[in-house]
Amino acid sequence: MRALLVAYTPDGERVVAIAAKMSRSRKGWGYHHQTMTDDEIETWIKDAILHGYWSVLEHSVYTFSIEGISRVASHQLVRHRVASYTQMSHRFAKPVDEYYQPVTPPSAEKRAGELIQRAYEDAYKHYYELLSAGVPEEDARYVLPNAVNTNVVVTMNARELYNFFSLRLCSRAQWEIRAVAWQMLEEVRRVHPRLFKYAGPNCIIHENFVRDEPITLDDVLADRVEFISQRCIEGVPREGIPRCIKKR
Amino acid sequence: MRALLVAYTPDGERVVAIAAKMSRSRKGWGYHHQTMTDDEIETWIKDAILHGYWSVLEHSVYTFSIEGISRVASHQLVRHRVASYTQMSHRFAKPVDEYYQPVTPPSAEKRAGELIQRAYEDAYKHYYELLSAGVPEEDARYVLPNAVNTNVVVTMNARELYNFFSLRLCSRAQWEIRAVAWQMLEEVRRVHPRLFKYAGPNCIIHENFVRDEPITLDDVLADRVEFISQRCIEGVPREGIPRCIKKR
Amino acid sequence: MRALLVAYTPDGERVVAIAAKMSRSRKGWGYHHQTMTDDEIETWIKDAILHGYWSVLEHSVYTFSIEGISRVASHQLVRHRVASYTQMSHRFAKPVDEYYQPVTPPSAEKRAGELIQRAYEDAYKHYYELLSAGVPEEDARYVLPNAVNTNVVVTMNARELYNFFSLRLCSRAQWEIRAVAWQMLEEVRRVHPRLFKYAGPNCIIHENFVRDEPITLDDVLADRVEFISQRCIEGVPREGIPRCIKKR
Amino acid sequence: MRALLVAYTPDGERVVAIAAKMSRSRKGWGYHHQTMTDDEIETWIKDAILHGYWSVLEHSVYTFSIEGISRVASHQLVRHRVASYTQMSHRFAKPVDEYYQPVTPPSAEKRAGELIQRAYEDAYKHYYELLSAGVPEEDARYVLPNAVNTNVVVTMNARELYNFFSLRLCSRAQWEIRAVAWQMLEEVRRVHPRLFKYAGPNCIIHENFVRDEPITLDDVLADRVEFISQRCIEGVPREGIPRCIKKR
């Protein structure tokens, strides 16, 4: 599985910061574009995030090519409605030969590695037989396993990414989509570190809604903070939250 | 497969008509609610639809329970983003025993009935073995076939239903989601016939955008009209469109 | 100003509870509809809200007729994008004679009552002169004050209402849209008290994300709780939050 | 009034074309990125648009700074819900002195130029008096005219732009938002001519849904085509459509 960042708003951090400032200013884009310093960019972004002024984050947008995920994961992915998707269609693109790469869950790999490979091989055999019997591709695929690999091009803005991360980085999320989310986070932090500084699972997002000094994912991983939350929204009590985050 | 209408805006046709009228009027809801006649309701609805004033249709909303569809179909269904979904989770609800009812495509039933049943049985056996080997449900399901049955509660407003129908009633749509769409259409036409009078596949919707006298699905089924469209958006030429619609 | 609830999902609380339960169950709508008790409805709703399982709230939908608000308020209202709007158009419905009822802010009423009435009269006079000079309605309205009254039909689902309330019940919200929000809250609590039990401004919503025992607006108004939040998202420190809420 | 394109997806046409191709292909982004020719880009875009495969257009995104429009126009603009907005707030940014630049409709300029300027001056005077009387800015602005100028940062993807243009380039649209739409069209055609080749008012969009050979705005302006539509969706008969478009 790979989640590649293939396009994004150039200078998106500046775009977000200027938009935020323009809501308070009477001057136009040209003026702010010329005068805004790097420090200001950081300040406007931080302020927007910590005071729940999320809408300005929508002006920076990211396109990913997510390749080799199962249809278990893709079905969950496309449930995020504030995003754009283009998915490889098994009606038109037959997953045969080297293109049949069903995803194996680590838990199954460990406990029943041969078993699950046999299941995938049997499914493939049946798929092939149906095709040979003249069943159209779009119907033969009914016997393919949920694990079957697919590719999805996804476009999300920074606000929706924050929301996506809050739900899918959480250790309660299903392992595969969680892995996708962590890769996506790494990709966007690489190009826009200031914009995604406060991204994290819901326990961190919600903590920052109610505390004076904001915390980051890195703070938690380095054991630099104590939560004031009594529990996370999933019900994990205060003491358990950092351990839960570190599970990744 | 069943698509049951389980809730909807009471008197939704009147709600839509009043909203449409209020955009042109200075009087309030109370006045229009008391004075609007049945004829007026019909006129305001028809006018809104035929002049592309679609937004008023959003005020009438419908909830369906769609039961016993495959994850092939549910994956397509949830791609419609202007809607609300609650789906039976295979992480928590194991599709075993009488609850394992994978969907069989008619094309496979006819050409390879035994073959596909064997495929479904093999998948089930493998699924069971993985569970027995201690693989968690959420991972064991990777070997379940795409055909595996699921239930989804769906809420859509009348405008989005028009859009959903335009895409999914079309004979180019995949057979299972097309069957769902036709059932949904029957359900809503039963309760709000005036609101869904002009619903149909895109060939009909687009034809009505460009012609003087609007046509309905029933007109086409009864051979009462000739299209002025040279082709439908999918590329079917004028002469072929009615036959294409009748295929259902 | 009036915010009237004119349509809503009948038995919407049951609809939400059944949808929530169906995500964990293998049985269909019919079964749950027959067997779900009132206690269960309350439990499923509470659980959904307190664990951030918000999407099920989308299945219950509400239509309001909001009448006699200014275009200052309507411009803010329509910024909530997950909703449906039909607005009285000043291109087609002239706000003249008894239909010209510009909204007076209480702060102006108190400090400069005559002044503001004169401003509204002058604007009206200019509007009328422009119409008399043959300027089309859609252009003459450029001189009407932002205060000019309008009507909007709004449809929102329960999830979006929670979001709308969280932002607009807050004492930092502009007074007129805040007054609209409080009226809307009263309307929906009247028909679906269990569904809106935990609705409130963001300070309450965020507090409930992080605490063991949930609190309600009524708890705060009755001084029954202490916040664990160090600050609300707007920056009000813990001690000030209850007073801020009571300002209403 | 100015509508400036301030950010957009770099190489957005290629992004859209690759996404479209990937829905039919088993290969990943890297392969297509290396192998796709300029001719292919054009073909995939054209095919997507002419067969209603609009969703791929969502992967190319545009941010505009729209400056100096009236609140009449901004109120209409923000009704397009599939977009992101950050608006200059009159709660925080006082439109005084050189920043008070209310928009004058051409029809009023011509027929009642002095009258409307007086109206704007009177309103300004009243606004100032209210501020002097201690009325807060957010309330004093109730007497400002609808014409008062504002700035909005807007982000829309190419699909939503097509929709926005279809409604707002139309001669039935209100003159000011129409002027904004034409400027936005020029901006995006400058950077992505292939992607916006078929953009236009609804008469052109709908015509292309039903005809064999697609037409463009330029074709109509150059009198190179005859419509097969009997009427546009607004009711203009076939013969009148080109003239209507040329009005601009």
C-alpha cells in the first residue's frame, strides 16, 4: 500500500494565512501577499486552528494517489463525503495475473498465513472460472474477496484532512485505513508542516479545544504532556490515552 | 434485496411548493400554508423542475432501509455524497449462518449457477476457519466475497434522489444498484407522485432541459414521444434511447 | 422575527435510534421497528452523541420558516453549507409599504433609536425614488439597508443543527443570528427532546467530548456543574463560561 | 470589482486526465504521470466532460480573491455550497473613508446617477452617526446599504466552477454576479484552457448533453452553430439563445 501526495496548493500555508487575515482586514490580496512575513503565516494558522476557525483551512487542497488498498479500506475511505474520489473500476480493469494483489491483514498473516493465502487463491480460481464461463467481469467480481486491491485518487482540503486524521489515526480505527491515514499525514507534514502541526487523532484535537496551551502529536509521543481530558471520545480514560496513541 | 421507504417529510409536496412560492412572495409560511390549493402545489412543483429551480426539492427528505444488497452495490451507493448513510458493520455484525446471504448476479445464476455457489461456500468456509484460528472478525472478513450481503439506512432529499435516479436507473448502471434505484423510485412515487413525476434516467432529464413539452418515464414506456436529443450522454443515439429505457 | 418549525421527520428519534442499532445488528428495519422500546431509543441516542457517532443524527431532518430577519443575519445563515435554503428574493418581491420592516438592533434602539429609524426612512425614500426613476427592482435594492427584512425556508438535519447551535448559541455570535438559533433550539426540543438534550454552544459540546459524565445546557443554567475545560474555544477561561452561557 | 485567480492546482489538467484514466487502468500514478502525452490529456478531459463523467474535474482546484463586490453579490455567491469562502467581516473591518466604495449598478448610474450617490452618502452619514453614538460596529452596519463593498476569498474545484458558470454566466443572472463569473472564467481559461473549453451558461451545457458534436462558447459567439435545443432551461426559445449569450 502506498499513499502518494501527487498535487497540492502551492504555497498553501500562505494562502490560508492570507485568507484568515483578509477576514479582519479591508485590504486586498495583493497587499497581504506582498507584506505577509513567515512569522505572520505561522501566527495566523495557529490562531485559526486553536480558535476553531477551521473554514480558512479549506483553501489549501491535496491530491493523493492511494494504491494497493483493499476494498475493505476503500469502502471506508469513500464514506468521507467532503472529498473527491476517482476509483479504479473492477467493471473495466480486471484484477488478474500480477494485478491481483489482495491485501493480507497482519493479524491473519501471523496466525493463519497459509490459510488466508489459500482463501485468496481459491477466490481467484473461482473468478477465473466465472470469466471463462462467459460471466461478465462486472458480475464475476462478486466472488473476489473484500481484500482485493484497488487504487483511488483522493482530493481533500486541509480542514477535511484534519477531520479524516482525527477519526482514522485513532487506534480504534480499522488497521488498514489507519495505515493509510498515517502515510497521508507524513506526506502533508512534509510539505506543509505548519498547517498540520496540530493534526492528530480525536483525543488530541478535543484536548486542544479545552486547554490553554495546545499540544501536538509529537508532544505526546515524547511524553511531554498530561491530558486534562477525563476520557477520549471513544471512552479511553485519561491515563490510557498516551499509550493508545503510541500504539499507532 | 429490499429498498423500504421508512420515513419521509409529511406533506413534502406541499412543503416544496410553499418554499418555491415564498421565494417570490412577501408573505410568510402561515399564509401560504392556509391558502395553497392542490392545483397550485402541482404547478409550483412542475415549474421548479422544468426550469431547473432544483434547490426547492431539497426540503422534502426520504429515509430508506436497503437490505440484503452486496458490498459491490453498497460501495457504489455511498459514493453519492449528498446523502446520509448508516451501514451494518462487518466489524461488529458477523455474517454467519442464516445471515450469510451473498448476492448472486443473474448473469452468473444463468451461466454458472453451481460454480458461483461453490465460490460463496468456499469463501464462507475460509472465513470460518480464520475466525476459528483466532483472527479478529474485522480481519477475517477480508476473505468474504464482494457479494456478501449488507444493510444500509440511507437518507436523501428529493433533489439528490433525482440525481441518483438519473445516474442509476440508466441501463449502463450496474444491474444491482439499478435494481435498488428502481425500487426506491417506486417507493417515492407511491407517496409523492407529483414530486417524482419527471424522475428518470439522464436521457429523460436532459431531454426535458431542452424541449418545450416535458416528457415522463411513462410517456416513453408507452411509446408516446419522440426524443429531440441526438444522443444520450452515454452515447446511445436517438433511435436507441426508448429501447434502452425499456430494458429497465 | 420568528423561527417556526414547519416540517420534520415523524418519529425522528426512533429513526435515529434504529439506524444506530442497525450498524451493530444483522437484523432489518422491520424487526427493530417492532421491538425497540422507548428506553432503548434514549440509550442509543445518548450513546451516539457522547461517543461522537454523529452521522446517525443525519436521519432526522427539520424544516424552519425564518421570517422577518435582516439580510445581515440571512447572509450569515446561508454560510452553513450542509443545509437547504429558499430565500425571498428582493429581485421579485419588493419590500415596500407594510412589507418594509427593517430589523433594529437592540443596542441601536437603546442608544440611538430615532437616528436609526431616520436612516431606515431615508433609505426607503431613496429606494422609492430609484424605482420611480425607472431603475429595475433588482438594482434599486442596492440602496436598501442591510437591515432590510427577508424570509428564508431552511432545512437542516439534527447533526447539522448541533453544529449550527454550537456556533450560533455562543455569546460571541452576532445577536440576531443568536436569537434565531435560540428559537430554533426551542422548537426542536419541543418535538424531539431526547435528540437535542445535549445541544448547546461549543463550550458545552467540547466539554462533553472530554468528560466522564455529560452535562447539559440546563445543568449549566441551574449551576449544577463545574467545567473541566480550562477555556472555551473562543478563549473564555473556565470560571467565565457559565456566566457567558447565561447571557444568552 | 476584481476577481483574481490567486492559487490553483499546478498542472491541474494533467491531474484530471490521469485520474480519469486511472479509473479504467490497473496501473498506478507513477506510470501514467510518466507516459501521458499532451494529446491524451486533451482526449481524457474532453471525454469526461462530454459523457458527464464530471467527478474527475474535482481534482483541479482554484482560489480567487474577489474584491470590491457588493453584499448583494456576495450573498448570492455564498449560496454555492460546494465551495470554500472567507469573507471580510464588517463586524471587524469598518468600511469607512477610502474603504467605503459601494457598488453602483449600471442601470442606476445611467438613469439616476446623482440620486444613488446621495443615497450612499446618506447611509454613510447615518452609519457614522451611529458609531459616534456608541453603537457597536456590528450593529451600526445595519444601516449600510446592500451595495456596500466586501472582499471574499473563494475556492472552487473545476466541476463546481462548471456549475457556477452554467448558472451565473446566463443573461438571467443578476448583472453583478454575472460580471464576477465572466472574470473568473477568463482567469481559469487563461491557465487551463483545455479544462474549461466547454464551460458556458446552461444553454450550452445542456445542448452538449444531447448533441453529437459538442459546441463551445466561442462557436456561439462566432455564429458557427445552430442549437438543437427547442428552448433553454430558462425558457428562451431556440432562435433567441445565441443573441442572449452575446448580451454577455
